Amino acid sequence: MKTLSAWVLLCAMGLAQDWPQWRGPSSDNHAAPGATAPVEWSETEGLAWLTPIPGRGHSSPVLSGERIYLTTAEDATQTQSLLVLDRRSGKLLTQTPVHRGGFAPEIHPNNSQATPTVVVGQGKVYALFDSNHTVQLSAFDLAGKLIWTQKIVEFNPQEFKFGFGSSPRMEGNIIIVSSEYDGPDSGIVGVNAETGEQVWKAPRPESLSYSTPIVLGPPGKRQLVLTGNRKIAAYDPATGDELWALAGSSRASCGTMVEDRASGLAFGSGGYPEAFTVAVRLVGEPGVAWQNQAKCYEQSMLVVNGYLYAVTDSGVAYCWRCTDGAEQWKERLSSKCSSSPVLVGDKIYISTERGETVVFAANPEKCEVLARNQLGDSCFATPSPVDNRLYHRFGRTENGVRQEYLAAIGE
């Protein structure tokens, strides 16, 4: 009854928001205004619940209504599945297998066979998997029952067999899927959310990149933007028509671009083989405003009150001024990072690959570390900050066997 009472109180206070897709409802990795989250926790303190998760995946938790959605992949059976958990208790409600036997034979050791984060909208859950050398989109009802699966594009990389990583994004009645590889089907595809049928396709260079596109810009001038394949490009999200493209990227990148609406700038980082962080103008004539040589290849960055916060692959945290890129500070963390930073109130949370979540103040004056919290020994997913909690996916290895968990950090 205590858990239920707390849930009712949260709902009455208007604090039980949803987190419907990668980077949240506002697409910027910001918790809702007024939200809070714990600063300190441990394996034995500060957890509302802890649930073992079958298989392995790097997708982040998505929350909608009373449920949490995750994808996972089990090596022993080569099965890719959607998981549905109860938001209040963490109980695993359903596991719906989608694909069997279609694993990519080779992927990067820091990748998984269930990396894209799902998106919830219009009464459905949409999950993206790389299976049998194709990218396939599946739609489920909110209870996790499979409705349909549609092949979107071929996906059979030859030069770099690192697996798949881009998450689907919903824009109106269109699900947007990016699949870039060294083959003829490389492109960004818009599909009908009801049927999964292709609405438009924007060809991309036959070269591998992993970024998730995002729709940015002021109302009436929304643009689908992404980095990778040696350019920053923008497309009309309704038609897939290319609006503009600028040099300033590298061959491959993974992160999702972020936006500072006040300055009209968007920011991206990467990559392979060149390292870069770049600011481009979304308002007026497109162009590069500034750039540097920092490399946030796997992570997306975070904009807070006119400042850009980032953590590089090697585990160095940065703060730059959005308008001109002036460095405010930098600080080395304990290990490498694949997870992306999230903002809750005036605090930034970033999880390292070794399972430590560092909490520091969103303060451009100095790097102020508030806490270091350890859960397990590995983390690649990004926590989701809702309900005055962090929903956090991590792994722990004991006797050579790795077990994943989903934790609700908070009361």
C-alpha cells in the first residue's frame, strides 16, 4: 500500500509525467520543470525497486501511463523482444518476442542487438531492430501485443560491422527511421505510424553512421537534422526533401543534435575518424558558427540556460558557452562514457561505462561534483528522469555472468 499511496500522491501533484521516446517529451533530455531526483543512492539505499532484466540491450527506458517499455536481446536463442514493466512496482508484465535467429553475426563489443530506444505515440509502441540484414519496425499495443512488423530498409554493412544504433522518432503521424551504411539502401525513411508503409525516403551516402535525427527549430520552420557522412544536413520532416547541408561533420557519428532556441544554434559532435564539436545556425542563412576538436562520439550533448554541457568518449566533461563556444571548464570523470547526460532541475546526471553515475551542478562557473553513485559495474543506456526518480538500466557481472537490471532510483 505504501508504493500505491506514493504513486497516487505523485499523480495528484501532477508529477507523474511520461517519457515517450529517446531524449524525452521535449527531445532535449530535460526532466519536466519542477521535477527532482535523488542526488545520492547505492546498491542498498535509495531504490524504490530493482528488477532483473532478461538478455541485454542498450535501449533506454520509455514510460507511458502505468507502463515502462524496454527492448532486449538474448544471445542463447538469438531472440529480440519488447519488455513491458509495471511503472509502480517494476514487475515484468510481458515479454513479446519479435525476431528469432536473425542476429547480426558481428557487432561492436560496446553495442548490443537491442540498442534503439522505443517510441510511444497514438496508442502504440514502436520498436526498431536490426534482423536478418534488414531494419524492421514493429508496432505493439500498449499492453505489448504485437500488431505488425514492417521491413524498412536493407542493412548489411561490409566495411564496419558494428551493428545498428539509431532510434526511431515520431513526428505527427510519421515514424522517422535513419539507417546509414555502405550499401544502396542507405537513407532516412518516413513511414506511416498506422500501417508502417513508406511515406518518403531521403537517400544518404553509402557510408556508415549511427546518429538519431531530431526535429529542431522554431514553430513553422521545423527541420529534421543530423550529423554524419561528413556533413550536417536538414530535411523537411513531412516530405524528406533536403533543405540544406553543410560541411563540418566526420564520416561517422552517433549522437543526436541539440538546440539552443535563444541563440538559434544547434550542436552536434562526433566522430570517426575526425573528432569534432560544431555549432550551426538554424535561423537565417545556415552556416557553421563555431567548432572545436572535442569528441562526443556515442553521447548526445545537453543545453542548459545558454551553455552546452558534454562528456566525451574518454570521460572528460565540458561546459561551453553556446553563442561562441568559449570553454568555461572541463573535468575528467572516473571512466569512459557511452550514456548521455540528463538534466533534472539544476543538476546534471551522467553514467559511466563502469556503472558510476556522477551528479554535478549545471553551473557554468565551475565543475561542481555533488555525488558519485555506483550501481553494478557497467552502463550504456541513458537514465530516464520522471516521477521524481531516475529509471536506470545497468549491468552487473558475477562469476563471469552478466545480469542486467532496471532500477527506480528514488522514493
